[in-house]
Amino acid sequence: MKNVLWLQASGCGGCTMSLLCAEDPNLMDLFAGEGLNFLWHPSLSQATGAEVRAILNRILNGEEHLDILCIEGAIATGPRGTGRYQMMAGTGRAMLEWVRDLSALADNVVAVGTCAAYGGVTTAGGNPSDAVGVQFDGQHAGGILDATFRAKSGLPVINVAGCPTHPNWVTETLMMLSRGKLEADDIDGFARPRFYADHLVHHACPKNEFYEYKASARNLSEMGCMMENLGCVGTQAVGDCNIRPWNGGGSCTRAGYPCINCTAPEFEEPKHAFTETPKFAGIPVGLPSDMPKAWFMALASLSKAATPERIGTNAVSDRIRVPPSLRRKKE
């Protein structure tokens, strides 16, 4: 059995709510089958008050081994670095202190969600609580744990980023750690597991045909590609959201909303509206990953010129207006 402790710091609890949507198998069956023993989770466990303090003390005293420490939410460091803006109820100690002490004892540390990973939405709007991620402050290495921190396994904090994070990203990460199958080469430069971070949200997006012809939607209710006018950055954002859809069939772009790159550091303050595409001389500033601007301009010009009527008409409609043409075999 692998012991897991889950702490919720500064955040909305959305990653736990997302985790509860894990299915096939469901969350509890998955944990039992994998031998993951949750010492405590603030939403899933029955233990409370003195019982939880006893669990924490057993870990601190070396009486209970901690295989995996999961932290959800950013960590408040204010006021003046004390962390006392967020106390862990009943312990008389700041969450900041608990995370630091427990991280030093854990075989592996997992930051669940973008807030825990990089600060996320918790740090937006002036960041009055001086919140940071566990091992990153935005895109800069070093949060409440130093950039050189390594858990007992030798790994840095694993950042299962997403806002909220996909339930299967969490369960797959925990299973890989449980089996000793997650190594340094399996995480990217922002410490995200590569099993999802090596993909782009653009992969398997249902709007890809519109993207190919640069047939763009102008309003959120329309079917076309949302990159040109509506702020979609799925061609730059990492995640396999459209390859393994949420709850069996959903994703942001499948629902008609642009990808806002929620797996990335500092996504929360893009300096423009999420549904707005910033442009320079009429050209989107955020180009697809690995594509030079000149190539994009040439490709976009050719694609628009070759756009079939069906695609151009449907792109600015809220439903299919022109179906695919019938093809008959020549006799």
C-alpha cells in the first residue's frame, strides 16, 4: 500500500471536484485496485479534528510513512512571509509550514492543479495573500520550496497543471508514482507529466477542419475556428483534452469556448480578454507552436483562398447549414 496525504491550500477546490468525475473505473475502485491508501483528504475522508492532527503528527514523528503528498491550491505566504493568512485549522500552524515540513518527508510531492503548480488564479488581481506555487512562482522556478528541492525519490514537485486539472491526469500520475514508473525524463520543463504535456489541445479538436482553411468564427455561438478572433490558444497549449475528453465527451473547444491555456504558468492574466485575439497588423500575435510568422501568413492566405463554400458558410453559423456534398462512383 502507498500512503497518500492530500492538503487543500488557497484555491476553489475545483481540482477535487474534477477528480470525483474519474470514471471507468470510478475513483474509489481505482484507488483500491492500485493500492493507494489515502491517509486523509479533506473532502473524501471521514477523519476530522483531533484525528487529522494525530495523522499529521504520526507522519512528522516518523511513525507513518508518507509515499505521496498532494497539494491542491496555491500557498499563501503573507503577511511578510509568515503564511499566517492561511492557518491549518486546529493546528496553530500555517499551511506554508505544513507543506514545507511534509514535503521533506514524502517520497514524492504532487502539485494538483495550476494554482498549486504555479500560483494560478489565486495569484491574479494583485495577489493580496502573496500566494505562490509549491515549487514555481508563475513561470519562475522556486515557490515555497526552493528550485533545487527534490523529494526522497529524487524527483522535483510533479505539476499536474490544469484549471481544473483533468481527473485522469491526476489518477494516472498517482498510479505511475505508485509503480515507480515516473522518472525525470517523464516530465517537461515546467515539471508537467509528459503523458499529457507532449500533446497540444489542438490535437483532435473538432474544429480542426475550420482551422485548416482558416475559416473563423466571429461569435462564441458559431462553429468556426476560434483562433483568429476569439482568443483560442489550443495550438500553443499543452494537454490531451480533446484526445481523452472530459466526462467521456467534453472539452472547452468541443463546448464552443476557446482554449485559454490553463495548463501554463501565468495563464490567469493574459493582458487581454480570454475571448479576444490580440493582433498586430491584422495578424494574431499568438501563432501556433513552432510556426514562423511568415509561414503562417502564407499558409493562412492560401487556405482562405481555397476555403470550400460548405466550410466558409458553416464557420459563421451555429449549426451545419451546408452538408458535405454527395459523391457517386463513376459507372
